[in-house]
Amino acid sequence: MITAKRVAGLLAEAEADVVALRRVLALCNGHARTAKAETIDAVVGRAIAVRGGGAKRGAVFASVKAKRQETARILNAIGEAGRPLSSEEIAAAAGGPVRFLGSFVRRGYVKKTAAGKYARTAKVFIPDKVAADRAKRAGA
């Protein structure tokens, strides 16, 4: 149920967005005076801050990074064994429950043997894809 307080809060957010968008429009159309004109980056940055986008984005990237590090830890545990492991053995080697074995098989990082055990494939897993892509572009 929406309360009057919630509606007032949504209205305040919308008004702040409208002000920011009007400034952007004025900058794009050249109607703002150059002495008081803000850069588009500053206006858009404030608009994102009003919407709360900046805080959420960092939290999302942190959670993705944590999941990729967990994946690397599990795949390393499977690879270091040097033999096919059961899901219980993988959980013990990884130091906790492993819920992603099906995803690993589908994506080609792990192969399921006829005995129902899992063996690491040669496919490379890169935990920090963003840094790897930046390095690749810088070298190219």
C-alpha cells in the first residue's frame, strides 16, 4: 500500500530528475550561459546520484567479483586434485557447499564422467574479466 509519505518522496525524486534533465536539455541546446553552464558530466552525475545509481552499481560489481572469485576457488580445487571428484569431494576440497556444478559443465569448465564424478577441463577461467579485457585492448 502506498502511503502519502511514499508518494511525496517519489514526487521529490521526480522533481529533482526533471530539474537535472532540463539542465541537460539547456546545455545540449546552447541556451545556458557559458559563465554558469555546468558540464554535461556534472549534470548527469548528479542525476545518477539522485536516482541512487552510483551506490547500487558498486555493490553489483562487488557481488559479481565475489562470485567469480568463488568460482575460481572451486575450479582450482577440482583442477588441483588431478583426478575426477564426486560432488562431496569437491565441497570438501573447496571448503564449502558447491551449487554450480551444472553451470560449470554447461559452460565447459568441468566435464562429468561416466562414474558421475567431475573432472576439470583445459578451458581457462579468468576471475577478473574487466582487467583482462582492458589489458587486451591496451596491448592491441
